[in-house]
Amino acid sequence: MIYIRAMMQPIKEILVLLFLAIFSKATGLKYAYSRGSGVPSDGASYCLSWRLGVEANNVRAWRTVPTQCLRYVENYMIGGQYDRDVELIVEQILSYVSDIVVSSGGLDAWILDVDDTCISNVFYYRGKRFGCDPYDPAGFKSWALKGGCPAIPAVLGLYRQLVDRGFRVILLTGRDEETFGQVTRDNLHNQGFTGYERLIMRSAGDHGKNAVSFKSEIRKQLMEEGYRIWGNVGDQWSDLLGDCIGNRTFKLPNPMYFVP
Ligand SMILES: [Mg+2]
């Protein structure tokens, strides 16, 4: 029996290869196979590798999405895969959260970033070719001042569960308080982010600090106040690196821009 199975395996492989050859001929698809790995080395495959590199923090300090990946990133962001990826991360967070016993002292905290963590800028970036165009501070400012960023549904669900379970949720953003304070509070409120412990933004003294330094300093202060940071969620590695990062960090996907 084992001998027959062993005999069948190469026959199966030949049949699969034959099918792929006929299929690619019939559909006019041209796959280039690299080193016999069976992985197509077309544009989408490159962009998948690029995105993986970005998410794993292997590709850093990139200024724009490679032009050839415009359609790939567009499809990723608005075609459903981004939402599924965020949903999976939220499931992992909730699984971790379910084992935490929240104390009565009101010091069990979570830190959530704001832009492209709680609320989405994907509609803005659609007009910026999903990050293929360089960062445009004036354009982003006028978008953010409209206060129309929609909630990222899975993260809103997570947020509500954290608040309901008694965690103190601290929203920590690199947005400037003076310029964006009121509009950000209003935007969060109208999207359902109510009942947070604090919204911490950059004050005048924080200008010029990079995100890692600014957010590290704030987290350090929070820990000095006695907060236990159980988790830290952000779409940028600069939300999650540095000091006092929390017991666990969760990186949400963002292939549209990089914040140092
Ligand atoms: Mg962000």
C-alpha cells in the first residue's frame, strides 16, 4: 500500500504541472517560475514581498510605495484583505486580553495609536495614489481638519471591549494638539471612540522629536504614574519601538506610508 502511494506521488505532480501548463496557455497567463519554487515572479509577487518586508520592519525609511505596486496596494487596502488582516490581529489581541485579570485600581492600560489604527486615512491616500505620491503635509492637514476619518471597524470593536472590560485606554498620537486637538476629539467621538482615559497629542515642547522618542517619553511617564501597559497597538513600528513599549505590541498593517 505504502509502495503504491509512493508511486502515485510523482504521477500526481506531473498531472498538476500538466494542468498548470495547459491552464496558463489557455488563459494567456505568463508565469515565470523562479528556481523551480513554483512561485510566480510577476509584479504582484514582488509587491507581496515588498509589503511583507515593510510589515516585518525589514524595509525601512521608505518614502513612497513603488509605482509598480500602486494597483497591488489599492487592491490590498480596499479589496478586503486589509480588513481581514486587521480582524485577525484583533482576534489575537482579544485572545490575549481574555487571560488578563483586570484589577480594581484603574491602572490597567492599553495604548492605541490614532491614525490608521483607530481611524482610517485610506480615503485621503486614495487621492495620493495609495502612497505612490510623496508625503504632502499641507494636503494631509486639510484632510485631517475636516474630521471625517472613518473608524476602522474591527479596532472600534476592540476598543469597546477594552473599555467595557475596565481597561484604561490611552490614545497616543503624533498629531499636534494645537492644530488638531479639537477636530481629533470630535472625529474620534463621532466615530464611537468615547470613554477613553486620555488622548495624548504633541504639545509645543514635543515638536521636532521623532515618533519613537515622543511616544517612549509619554509611555515612561504613564508607567511612572503607575499604569500597567498591557498592550500597545499601532500601524507604525515607531508606535511600538523604544522604551516602556508594553507587555505586548500589535502591529497593524500599513503599506501606504512610513513614519520614522
Ligand atoms: Mg498611525
